[in-house]
Amino acid sequence: MKIDFLRLLRYGIGGYLLIGGIIQLDYIVILMGAIMTLMAYFNVGCFGGQCAPNLPKNNNEKQSSIEDVSFDEVK
């Protein structure tokens, strides 16, 4: 299990919201804290741009090879 700064940050924010929601009996905050904590536990979700696609390092590289497509006219 890889632990990095953003994952620890998610744990911290989620735990803070979860404990604060339990103390204040605010169910929306409890739900938000639970979601944040589970996102950190399972390491899922887009937090801090971690789910951004990998862009090619060289602009000359083609992102995908598209072949010529022939179309037939339908009347």
C-alpha cells in the first residue's frame, strides 16, 4: 500500500470532518468525512489531480494512430 502526502492529507481531512460531524451530530459532515476517509483508505478518486491522464512528453509523438477511414454514401 503506497502512502504519500496527498493520501495522508485525505486521511487528515476525512478524520477531521468525521470526528467534527460526530461531535456536532451533523450527518452531512459525517457523510463527507466518511467519503474522504474511504477515498484515502482505498486510494480512489480525483484528489489533487492524481487522476489526470498521462500526457506525452514529446509533442511530436502521436497520441493515437488513426488510419484512413472510407465511408460509403447511403441514399
